[in-house]
Amino acid sequence: TALIILILGLSLGLTVGRRNIRSTFFSRCEKFKEHDCKKLWDLFEKAYVNKDPCKVPVEAYNPLIAAAPFKPQCNKMMFWSKTKDVVHGLTAKRKDCFVTLEDTLLGSVLDDLTWCGKEGSKDTFTAGCPEWSECVNNPVRSFWNRSSAAFADVACGDVTAMLSGSIDTPFNSTSNFASIEVPRFKASRVKKLNVVMVIQKNAISNCNHPSLKNLRQSLDTGITYSCKDVSESRIQECGAKPEIACGACW
Ligand code: AVW
């Protein structure tokens, strides 16, 4: 009987886990009125269900992204690296000024979730999935890589990127921002890249950091570059005061 209870408990746990990510997906998706969430869930599942969780390539998400394409939002698109909390603290309040990948339909639906499938199973699992660096082709990493690329592909006008002054290398070649997004900014669409260096209390880097030379050099010829050191408190003030014009935030 102990074994039977264990098996029942396990399968119940898995079903509940699956229902959790499914219900999170739907409740977040339904806030965006213009999409068929059932169709998006089916396309999402198709990317990784019944597959080895280390064998889900970025291309597996092409049908999902094709069904909910990222719209160009010229002059508002915000990129970031190691500044997730500051950036989302701002974009949550200033949707009139900036939009990040995590503010779009697919980005917000899957933000902070973990999922994977298993060979021979129709289920979605939320525990026991590969860690980010455990294997390159894991379902979560492939989704973020594919969607970062698609979001950067539609970047246009003046683009903003928030980088961190609290780390040794604000522009790191191994980041998604450096390896996936910057190479996709095209001068035909993107006029300017405005880097905002987020300066916290114990900052160790700023706009003079040598790694930013690599950023300038990676930019497509014709895209103008600028960088400004901005205190974290100034960024928070912009979020707290809707009367500040977007162009006057820093
Ligand atoms: P990041 P990026 N384990 O702050 O420039 C789990 O380094 O790479 O910024 N999740 C991870 C790991 C890890 N070891 N490393 C990265 N991630 C995930 C999308 C995690 O969700 C936007 F458009 C973390 O918050 C930005 O412009 C996120 O990747 C750009 O890509 C970013 O890590 C930021 O990528």
C-alpha cells in the first residue's frame, strides 16, 4: 500500500504541477485580449512535450512566436543585462515610455517560469528540469534565446539598454544582450542606442568602462551610440512620477 500511495501521490503532484503552469499561462495570457490563448498554449507545449529536455533547440519555438509576433514599438524598446529588477520596476509604471521583452504577451506569460517535457510523456513538468547552464538546448533557455532574437529583430528608432554599474563587466560577450540582441540591431531600423548605466550605492563601473568599447564596435555602422550614468534613485523617481516626460527621465 505504501508504494501505491507513493505512486498516487507522485502522479497527483505532477498533475497539479502541470495544471499550475497551464493556469498561470492562461491567466497571464488572458490579460492580453487580442490573442487565442488556447492556440498559444498548444503551440507552446508542442515545442518541448515528449522531448528529451536537453534536446529542445531554439527553432522549436518558431511556430509559437509566429502566432504571437513581437510588434515594433519604435523609440520605446528597452533592453537590459543584469538589471532585471530595476528595469521592470520602471517599465511596470511607465508603459507610456518603455517596453521590455517581459512586457510583451509571450515574455510576460513565461517570465520567471520553469518548464520541460520528458521522452515518452505528454506532460509538462516544472520540477526536475535542467538548470540554465546544464545543457544549451533546454526548453527555458531556448525560449528566451529565440524570443530575445525576435524582439531585437523588430527594434527600431531610438533603443535603450540598461546595464549594471555594479558588476566588473557591464557589457559581457556571454550575455544575451551582447550575443543575441546587439548583433540584430540593424542601422536600417535602429537609429540610436542609448545606454543607461545603472549606478547603485557601491558602483564599480560606469560609462567609461572598457567593455563599452566592445559594444560600440559591435554596433552596425550607422547606429549612433550614447551612454549616460544614471543613479538608481533617479530611475525610481521616473517610475514614481508619471508627470515626468519620457525624454526627461534622465
Ligand atoms: P542577464 P542577459 N539561470 O541578466 O543580457 C537561469 O544575464 O543575458 O541578461 N536563468 C538565467 C541564467 C541562469 N544562469 N542566466 C540568465 N538567465 C535568464 C532578454 C534569467 O531569466 C531581454 F530582452 C535572467 O533574468 C534583455 O535585453 C535572464 O536570462 C536580455 O535578454 C537575463 O540574464 C537580458 O539578457
